[in-house]
Amino acid sequence: MALIGDLRDIRIQDILRFVKRVNKSGVLIIKGKSEGEIYFKEGKIVNAKIGKVFVKTEEILDKCSYLLSQKEGEFRLEPQEEIEVKTEIDPDAILKKIK
């Protein structure tokens, strides 16, 4: 089951804390000024896509921080089993950058 909402109603920080706390695997789809997808495996950020292009491994932290810093737009968090793991980033690293 997907979790769908508006970034004006639910803070992205709360979504990241939820994903980490429940060791969620899936994809967070953001549609705002910038659009992209952030992939999680067992609560860690493992891959990302901006637009239709996957982000280089060394840029995932910065690109995710930028994407998640948006205050307006829509999000959708949905389960996904098949995820290509490029890295493992603790969501807390993103939270520190977007405060």
C-alpha cells in the first residue's frame, strides 16, 4: 500500500524518519519543481533518480538533499522489491543537510 501526500501537509523529515524506523524498502517519488525518485532498502537510501536519469553514486547524497529540500509538491512512498543498490546512506545524513 502506498503512502501519498502533499509536502505542505507532511514534512519530508517525518517521511525519512518513518522509512528509517520501520526499515522500509521501496521508492519515494517526489513531484514538485524538481522531480525524482529515492530508493530505500531496509531503511537506507541506496539509489536515486532525478527526472528519468539515475544519479551517479558519488552525487546521491547531494542530489537527494536538493530534491528533499522542496517545501511544495506531492510525494508517493510505495513498496518496491527489486532495487539496484549503489550505496547505503543513513537518512539522518540527509536530515542534517536539509534542516
